[in-house]
Amino acid sequence: MSNYLLLIITVLSLMACRQTVSNKKSNSAVETQTILTRSQKMDTAHFWKIMDHGFEKGKFDNKLKEQAILEQLVKLTPEQIQEFEIIFQQMNKKSSTWGNYAAQTVIEGGSSDDRFYYFRCWLISLGQKNFDETLKNPDYLASLDIPFNEKFGFLYCQFEELIPMTDRAYEIVTKKDPAKDTTFPRPHADKLGLFYDSGTEMTGTEWESNDELAKIVPLLCKKYPDK
């Protein structure tokens, strides 16, 4: 009887080990899987898959997000990287709204042209769901647990690192010199008239005074009353 029990325990142990190894292999495959195959065209859906992947890996840690996004970009073809930049610029323009400007002003305690640009990059880095919900209603950001940044001393909602990322990936993939080549993603988007940096016009209902913020983003004002 004891030998029979020992046999059962041994078999169960082996099955558990095999399952663990199988899970590790499966997880490893997910980690190394390319989001977009080289024969596919970069589109908005794949753009957001990359951004969702970055937020899943890094959350509010810019360094981790930067690494996760760049790792995906360098797996793409030069043409796919160029198209990624164009879609990024489109999302950048789309998020240039007075409502988002109000949200940043409350969360960070102020804004400016450059800071608002970096804030829009941060919004994009939060992934598609958070981006879309914020466009519908900037007060949605009150539902997120934005961490206090000890280095900067405030709730830092900026992701400037996203701006040069396609050019970095393009240089790694093509081995070209950005000082001599004009096919890099950002100049390429500029030539197509699809370049929207810090001077992008804002859409939506304009506001002039911080006294109006409580009506525009009441939940954020309640969550961050000192701003």
C-alpha cells in the first residue's frame, strides 16, 4: 500500500513539474513574441498594442515603459517604424484639447506648451483604454492612482521619452546616420505634413481662468484640492 501511495505522489510531482515548465515556456513565448509581423502594415490597432504592452510592463515608470516600447519598435521594419511615428503624431494632435490641458493644470499644478506636449505623450503611454476614456472625459484621470514623483516633487505626468523613440529605433534597425539621412521617422512625418509638436492647436471649449477648472474637471479638483 505504501509503495502504491509513493507511486501516486511521484506521478503527481512529475505532472506538476511538467506543467510548470510548460507555463514557463508559454510565458517566455509571450515575452518574445513580436506584436507585428514584418509582412503586416502598421496601423492604429497595432500601434495601440505596442502602447498597451508598454503600459502593462511599466505602468507609471517611464524608464520601464521606454524600454518595453523600444524593444517592440526595433523588431519592426523601417517602414513600420515610420508609420508608427505618423500614428503617434495623429494621437498627439487628437489629444491636444482644452479639457486635457485643464486636467494637467490640476494634476501637476500648472502647464505650458512644452509640458502639455509631454503630458499628451504620457496620455498615449497609458494605453488605448485610458487614452480613449480621457478624451471622452478628462476627469477620468481621477480614477487612476498617479504616483507622487519624489525626484520632481509633484505628480509627474510627462513622458518626453516617447518623442525621439521612433528615430532611435530607426537608427538601430537601419544603421543609418540621422545627421545625413532624411528618411528618419520624424523628418519623414514632417515632409508629409503630419508633424504636431508643442505648438499644436487645441480643440474643444477654451477656458481662461483656473477658477473654471472646478466645472471642467470636478473630480480631479476634488482629488487634488491643493493644486
